Amino acid sequence: MSALDLPLIWAGLIALAVLMYVLLDGFDLGIGILFPFSRSAADRDVMMNTVAPVWDGNETWLILGGGGLLAAFPTAYAVLMPALYLPVLLMLVALILRGVAFEFRFRARRRGRAFWTVMFWLGSTFAAFGQGLILGGFIQGVRVSADGTRFAGGPFDWLSPYTLLVACGLVAGYALLGATWLMMKTERDLHGDARRWTWGAGALVGLLLLAVSVATLFVHPTIAERWGVKPGGIDFGQLAVLSPIPLLGLAGMIVVALGVRSGSHRLPFAGALMLFLSGYLGLGVGFAPYTVPYALSYRETAAPDNALALMLVGTVVALPLILGYTAWVYWVFRGKVTEEAGYHH
Amino acid sequence: MDFDALLLSRIQFAFTIAFHILFPAFTIGLASYLAVLEGLWLFTRREVFKTLFLYWVKIFAISFGMGVVSGVVMSYQFGTNWSEFSRLAMPVIGPLLGYEVLTAFFLEASFLGIMLFGWRKVGPGLHFLATCLVAIGTAVSGFWILSANSWMQTPAGFAVGADGRMIATDYLQVIFNPSFPARFAHMMTAAYLTTALAVAGASAFQRLRGTAGDASRTALRMAVLLIAVAAPLQLAFGHWSGEVVKHHQPAKLAAIEAWWETRADQPFVIFAVPDRELQANRHEVAIPKVGSMVQLAEPGEVIPGLDRYARADQPPVAPVFFSFRIMVGLGLLMIGLGFWGAFVWWRGRIDRSRWFQRAAVLMSPAGFAAVLTGWFVAEIGRQPWVVYGVLRTADAVSPVPAGHVAFSLLAYMVVYAVVFTAGALFILRLVREGPQGAEPPPTEQRPPGWTLAAAPRDVPGDPE
């Protein structure tokens, strides 16, 4: 095992878990965000049904991302979580309310049903917003004690115009994922609505992504330097090396737009995934190799090698299985979900 | 007592985990019960098993959802409120939690989708497999979390570095630490008992109300069988767990028994008001020497009392003492209920004996209460340590302002009150309706979103 750079491998695995989470739970949170735009209770039933069998598995990636960080980079976890106390609370409380809404909404009668419908919307929206605050607070950097073991900033360090911008961006991004997912999974009127939502959310995402991209360059000099923006001018060579990332985002936008215009049911979702991948890589490039930006690197915060090695053995066996049966579950529930048929086909 | 971040964080953790543990305790047992029901249905083709499966899976879906969302909170709280614990101890037990996610959480969450919505999508064999995998997932999850928690009780296989960080020296010793086997057996049996008592209570209630059909008769018998076997077994597991406590956590034992004095021939304290200031019991009612006998101590064997420990190292005595007595009392009542049920069953009166049915209804929450009080004993009895003898709870807390913790505690209390009330009402409504209750059996045209939209067609002999 000594030949393997275990902290690096684990940094990669956790990045993968977080990416999986953002893509998978992204579309099911997005469906909740879109709830108030739906025409009828029947449409909302169908929307929820498109994700009901898979949302729990999707959310498990959040536990793998968080639990993986806890186990593989305990010092990073110990610094970040107190730093982001309130955004994490917001996310957790919102996830509770939307998570139980899946069952409760179907069990409740008239007024209870209206209440849990609203909770599903609010829970999904604020879970996304809280995750955006966490992301923004992470990227703008966290103050750490001199010995590098504790959070040393103020309780509201995470709150800034930048983090609010990122949070709005993530809500819009999840809405786009949700809308394109619905285009793929629904028919007739609801499909038409999802198409319009894709236009709206797509335009919003385009604007916000641009704003976030520019703002991120100013949030910390490390990021600007990484992208070749230096005090003396712009290093175009360095920028060129990273240019595939924004180009991927641009390509994603184009795929979404062309997909919607050509009447494709699947291309918009693929485009939205490309867009998210681009945003994810773009932000990741800025703060790597820090697990606590810009104070502690992945190496400084890693658990001892024996812990990482033990977990790696389990991961090598379990992760392909997890990916396999997750894919199988999606395959089982493939195809359109309609009001009349439910899941019967 | 100051309401500082430490105290508030402790209250918050106690509150959120007490809420959370109710659901795993119930769903571990219920998932296995569902697997048994589905297996029996596939094997015997008797309708009653399918009816019971379709009925209890609704209650399972509600409980499981509440367990999932309250569980996500737990793992993040390690960071938000107990960051020093995370930083110092996770190098040792972090992998155990990682394995829980990898081997249990994904399994449960993914196959739950098939279990609840996939009946029409996959064949009965695959559906049964999904149910079994969910059941296995819940048990595997119990394995890892009990292992991690037991390590906090009886840490083994590790060293403490110069910077205070712990590092594992032998993971087999970490996982199979001294208290783990007994506590795992004790907790899993507790989960099965909790479910059996709930099923028995619900079925007896349906019989008493006259809304029950064959399904409730069968369910009541199955539950009685499990209680009659598991409740006495649990006494043995509890005793085993107590022996481990005696060897590894003598201060906890002293708190359980309210022994202040180190001596041979310890008394058995039936009732007392333990007084920390006085370092003695008030209003004590005790039987001399019987305490040592219960511990199977050698004649003349000296058993440590709390006077062996500085005040700062003593666990709070009163909550541990009373919780233990409530737990054991409930356990004895469960044994009684099991024997009574077995007796009336043997005499052929189980469906008519209204007194037994009333007792079963009364005892239906007993498993939950015993689980909670048992965990109070285990966790309060471990104080003032978070990792027993290694890391103090006071040194484990996050550097966050008390105001934040007060706010989060309030938020959790409000949200959990709403969620718990709603969930409990939905479950109780289902209990009132019964397996052949108000809801129509699944038909071809079901409202979408119906949990069991994918339930099998009600065609006699149709094996899909």
C-alpha cells in the first residue's frame, strides 16, 4: 500500500462522491424547487413519482461525501463544520422536511397534503440554498487557528454577497437539472411545462454562472492566479490550459438549447449534466489542493494511512457494486411516468 | 449550571439521537419481519402473508423515511458540534462509519425503491431479494454503528499520538472491541423485540376493535412467538452486557446500582434517590449482599463503588440508576407477556382472551421505552468521557458560540415535533384501519404516488 498516495486517492474519491451527489440529488431537489410552477396536484404527483423510487439512494451520496470527509480528512471536517454551522443546519432541517414529505404527502388528507406540498417545495429550495452557502463559504476560504486544528473565524464568516450569489446559482442550477429530468420522464402537458421551465432556468443559470465565475476570480488571489489572472495582466497560456472547462460549460448550454429546440427529450438533461460538470471542475481547480481553503491541504488534514488503506479496500469492492445496483435501479424505473399508469408498465 | 455550548450540544445530541434511535430500532425488526412475510407468501402462497406484507410495508415506509432523515443529521453533528471528537477519534472509528455507508446505507436506500415501488417492474423473486437486501442492510448498519459506539465505551486497538490524535494499531481489535459482541446482540434483540411488541399491540388492538381479519390473527401469533423467545434471551444478553460493564466500566456499574462505597457484599438497591453532593443515597431501600450475588461475585470479592472515583470522573448517578430500573422492569414485563401469550395460544384462547389483548396493546410502546432507557444507561453511564478513559466530553466540543447551538437545538425541536407528530399520526391511522382497513386493495387504476402503486395484481393464483 505504501506505493499508493492514499490521501490523494481519497481526495479524488470524495470529489467523486460529491459530484455524484450534486448530479443525482440535484435533479430531485430541482423538482421540489419547480413545484410552485406546476399547474395541478396531479402534475405534482407525477413530478414526485419520477424521483420517488430513487431519491433516497441519491441522498446517500451526501452521506458518503460527508462521512467520507469525516473518515478520510477528519481535521478538515472538524474545521469546516463549525465554520459552516448555520448553513449546514439549514441544509439538514430542509432535507428532513422534504425527505419525509415524500411519504407524508401521499398519506395526508386535504390540509395536511397542502402543508407537505409546501414543505417539499421549501425543503428542496432551502436544502439547495444551504448547499450553495456551504459551497460559497468553502470557496471563499476558512480561517484556521495557528496550530491548524480548529476553526478560528467568526460565526457569520460564511455570509457574504458571494455566498448568496453562489446559493442562488445552485438553486437555479438544480432547477435546470430538475426541469430537464422532467422533460425526459414526462409526457404531454407536463412535458411542455418542463420544456418552458428548462428555458427559464437555463437562461437564469447562464447569467448566474457567468456572475459566479467572474466573482470567484475576485474572491481569493489563489483562484485568480490559478486562472492566469495576475497583478501584471492575464497569463493567456495558463488560461488556455484550463479553457476546456469553461468550453465544456458553453457546450453544455448549447446542448441544452439545441436539445430543447429540436424537441429531444434526453439531450437537455445531458447538456445540464455537462454544465454542472463544468461548474464543478471550474470551482475545483480554484481551490485544489486545499481541503480547508486556503489554509490546509488534503495532505495536512488526512487520516493516517492505515485508516485510509482500510477504507480503500472496502471502497474498491463496494463502490463498483453500488454503482452497478444504482444503475440497475434506474434501469428498472426507466421510461416515462404518467398520471394514469403510475408505475404499472 | 451554565447553558454553554457544551451543555447545549449535549442536550442537542441526546435529543436528536433519542429521536433517531426509535426508527432504526423499529425498522431493523420490521425489515426482517417483512422479509419473512414475503418469503412465507412466496413459499406458501397464502393470501394472509401478502396482506400482512402490504400492510406493514406502508408503516415501514413511513418509519424508514423518518429514520433516514434523522440519521443524516447525526453524521453531520459529529462535525458541527463535536469537531474535536471528530478530529481526535475519527482516525480510528472513521473507517467503521465509512463502511456503514458503503455496505449498508446504499444497499438499504437503493433497494428500498424496488421494495416500495418495484413490484410491477421486477418479478416476485427479485422483489423478495430486494426486501431481503433492505433487511440485511439494516442489520449491517447496526453492526457498524454498534461497533463504533462500543469502541467509545471500551476503546481498544489504538494508540494516542503526541498531538492527542488517536491512531489505530489493530483494526480487528477496534471493530471487535470488548463490549461490541454483547452490545450488538443486546441491541439487535432489542430491535426485534420492539418490532414484535408493536406488531402484537397493533394486531391485538385490531382484534379488540373487531376490525381484524385473518391477517391480524396470524400477525398476533407471529409476534407472540417472537416475544416468547426473544424476551428471555434478551435477559441473558443484558446480563452478558452487564458483565462486560463490570470488567471494563466499573464506574458505570456503580452508577447503575447506586453503589457509593467500595466493598464486598454490595447491596441490591431497589429504590433510592442518589445524591451527588452527599455522595450517598437518600431514602434507600436495599437488600444487603444481593447486589454482589446478582453480579455472580465470589464471596468476599470487593466491587468498586463511586468513592473509587474523583467527583469529576463520576457519571451522573440518578439518571443511570432510574433508567436501568425502568429498562429491566419493562424487560421483565415483556417476558411475562411472552409467556402469557404462549399460554393462551397453547390453550387456544389467544383470539378470545381480551385481557391478554389489552395487555399487548398496553405493552406496544414498551420496546421503544426500553431502547431509550437502555441507551440512557449506556451513554450517560459513560460520562464524563466521550471515549471512555481517553477523551472527555468537555474536550470534544466544537468551537461554536452557545447562541448558535441554542438556535439549532430549538430548530431541531420544532421540526422534529412536527415530523414526529405527523409520522405517528399516519402510523396510528394505519393501525386503526388494520390490514383489511379502509383503504381499497390495489387495483389496476391507482392514484399515482400511491406507495404501493406497484403492488401485485389481485388475481388469484397469478404469479406475475
